[in-house]
Amino acid sequence: MKLTGPLERVLRVFLADPSARRYGYDLMKAARLPSGTLYPMLARLHDQGLVTSEWEPSPDDAGGRPPRKYYQLTAEGARAARLELARAAGAVPRAAHGTARPAPGSTQ
Amino acid sequence: MTRPPRVQRVAEHLIARACRRLPGEAGDERYREWAAELPAILSDPDIGSGVRRSARALSYAAGISRCARRLGRPGPPASLPARPGFPVRRVAAGVAIYLGLVGLVVGLAVAFHLHGPWPAILIVPVAAGFVAFCLVDLARADQVRYLPKWGWAIVCLVQIPLGGIVYLALGKIPRANLEPPAQP
């Protein structure tokens, strides 16, 4: 996993409550990311097995609202996220909110 | 059932168009996922006015279109850091093009004794086209260097045509410099 600024923000949001299921707009708001950044990242995390997605069965509070797709960290994802964030914090001291941009070429 | 608001229909249309870039099944599923977020945006209590909600929904749809383009093509995924390295040749080419342009304009003006509105009539469409080209290129880029995208947009607009040339030489990341996707 390559830790970039936006990815770090998403991981922090997920880790705030690792068992929570989040939908796309919820994540966009919480991580302050545009859709064009968030969804490719979710797709990548999903391909790596760090995040699972599932359709909500039937919207219960719905006024005819279409069903949403929810994302959730896997156990492996939560482990990897904690590791990466700890590693980033150890390597470079960052602001608490993690808005700092990563140095180019900072990998693994 | 009431008809959804116009903004929602426009955004749905944009998302549907974006999803056509994705292969069959995946496109359908993505459309359902992405379109389902629109009601949440348009009724978001944290966004004050209806106008701002509409703007948010449209910018969401524009982001989806960028996202579908990335997902639809094999190659570097989102958020790749650029390989470091100062693009000496591109900067040199940019300087040469700029000096050439200035020389051409001055040369033409002197050679044809252009006065009055003519220089402006010749230059303005070219300059506007160039700025538009730079801004479109900027909007479509996955990532740029040194400045955030909005910073480059200001540079392109404020210093015509030098800003655009500087953006193309420095800020734009050549396709060849994008790293191949990292293997998990």
C-alpha cells in the first residue's frame, strides 16, 4: 500500500470506527475528498482485499430512496491501515489531521 | 412518486454517460451505486442552500466522470506520486516556444505595420484557445506537480500565455513519468 495524503484521510475515517459501514457520500464528507479521488481509491482498496462492499438489503428509513452500497474495512484492511498510519507517523511527523502532502516518492 | 428535481436528472445523466466507459455489468452496478448518492447530496442538511447542494451534486457527477475514466482504462490508478526529476528539456522547449511567440508577434506587427484593432483581433482568439486548452488539460489530469490544480488554473489565467507554458512545462506530468501501478 502506498500512503498518499487522500488515502491517509480515508483510512483515518475508516479507523475512527473500524466496524462501521460507510457509503460513498458519507466518506466523501468525512474525509473531505471529491468523488473523483475517493472512488478510484475505494476500488483499489477493494481489489487489494482491504475493503469489502455490500448493497444495503432494503432501505428502511427510505422515502423511495434507492439502495446504497456500503463499504467496510476487512480485518486485514484494518490491520494494514493501522500499520501504514503508524509507519507514516513514525517516519514523518505530521499535523494531527493528516492534511500534509506526502513527499514525492515516499513509498511502502 | 414525484419526479426527481432537474439537477438530479442532469447529474444522473452525467453519471450514466460516465458509466458507459465501464464494461457492461460493472457499469450498471456502478451507475446504481453512484446515482444512489445523489438524493443524499441533494438533501444534505450540512449544506446550507439549495444552490450549493445543486453545485455539489454536479461537481460530484463531474468527479464520477473522472473516476470512470480512470477505472475504465488499464494503467496507473489514482493518486500516484510522480517520479521525481526536473523536466529540463520541457522547460527549455517552453522558453523557446515563448520567445518564438513573442518574436513572431513583434515581427508580424513590424512587417505588416499592424495598427489599431488588428493585433488584438489576431491574438485574442489564439490566446483564448491556448488558455482553454491548458485549463481542459489541467481538469483532465489525474495529478499535477508543484502546485495544486487550482493554483495552476490561476497561473494559467493570470499570466497569458506564459502561465500556460509554465504549466505545460513544469506542472503537467508526462504519461511516461507516471509509475506503473503498485502491486499489492
